[in-house]
Amino acid sequence: MRLAPLLAGCTAFWLLLSGTAHATAYPIKDPVLTKNKLYRSGELSPSECPERDIKRNDIPSAKRYLTSVLNCLNTSWAAYSKQANLPFAKARIGFITKPRRYCGHAWGKYTAATYCGDERRFLILLDDDLLDQPWDLFLFQLVAHEYGHHVQNLTRMERAFQYYPYKGKKELKEQIRRNELQAECLGGAFVGSFWDSLDRTAEDWDELLDTTRRSGDEWTKGGDHGKGRNIAAWLDKGFRAASPAVCNTWTAPASKVS
């Protein structure tokens, strides 16, 4: 899920909220989460993904823009997965202009996009908030973040996360934050691998990081996505490495995923 207008958001974690287990869950020990082959498979290969034109408050141009980014993501991760001998299937994208139920659940109050693992598809809410100023990197990273959840799904991390035991709401929310921050890092890794093909400057990236720092759980009060500074830190970490290797949030100290 990605939250709007300032911050990034989540895969479907509703199964977790039902309380699937009661045992103590710390530290995270599931090797699917902590030692996944994804972390050992090198960098995403540099490639090209020139951005399409997009107009303010224009849904058709937004659809073309976001679909073109998805196509780049599918191409890039397909090549990466083949080289690393990881499972792969393309993700799909859909668009809505008003919130509605998706993947069996209500649309969140601050949600801009959300991924459904069962469908291998994510929906993006093309509303006035999202399309008011579409020229910054938020939309690009929006798709990259949701694709991060797709990668988690393909590598079985999403399932491991959904079924991992927890004891109490506080512990559950930390696990959700680890999952969300990992998707943010994976999105950053993709953007970093394509950066040289984008008609962007370092100031554009710094602006996205500054916007991210001013968002997060401080804004939504949900406690399930991380403080703005931590979201920005994982985003930038993935971007600079252009590799999933740095995106193991499951073994990170609690302070880094608060």
C-alpha cells in the first residue's frame, strides 16, 4: 500500500490483524524473511526507463505514465530474477477514481495505492490529491513501492510475513513496518538502477526524500509504516545501492524500523 499525499504505504496485511498466533516473535527468525536469496543476488542491472509526459489533473496521461513505469519494472525484475534464479511473474496494474473495496477489504483513508498478492496486481487511486502536482518523483516511486510488495510475494516473503507469530498489537505493528519499509527500499533500488536514464537531477531526489521525511506515522498516526525519517532512510539506502541486498529490514534494529 502507498499512502497519500505525502507518504508511502502497504501490501494486504489483513490476515495478520486477525491474530494468527500468540507466541513471542522476537527476534525474527524465519529464514524466508531474514536470509532470503533475494539479498544475495547482486544489483539490478542499469537500464533505461524514460518518463512519459504527464499533465496536471489529467487521468489519461497519468495512466500512460504509470503503466510505462510498470512495464519498466516488469522488464527489469524479470531480467534480475532470471539471472538470480528467482521465481518471476509479471505484476499488473489497475486504476480507480474513487475508493472502493479491493482484495476483499475496504480502501484505507490515506491510501493512494495497494497491492493484492492473490491477483498479483495493484490499484492506484487517481484522485485530485495524487494528480495535483504529478511532476515530482512521487508517482514513479509509488509504482516502484507497490512492485516491491510484488517482489515480496514472488519470493514468498509476503506469506512468511502474514503468518509470522506476534504477541500483541505493538509487536504486530513493528512487523508491518518492517514489511512496508522493505517495499520502500526495494522501490528505491529500482529507481537507483534506472536513474541515469531519467531526466532528473539530484535536487529532484532530495525533494522526494524531504517530502518523505515530513510524512510517515507522524502524519497518519497509524504506527504501521514508520517515521518519515526511517522511510526516507530505507528509500535512499535502496536507491544508492541499486540492490535488494541492503533491504533486509527483518534483521534491522528496532530503532531503524520505528
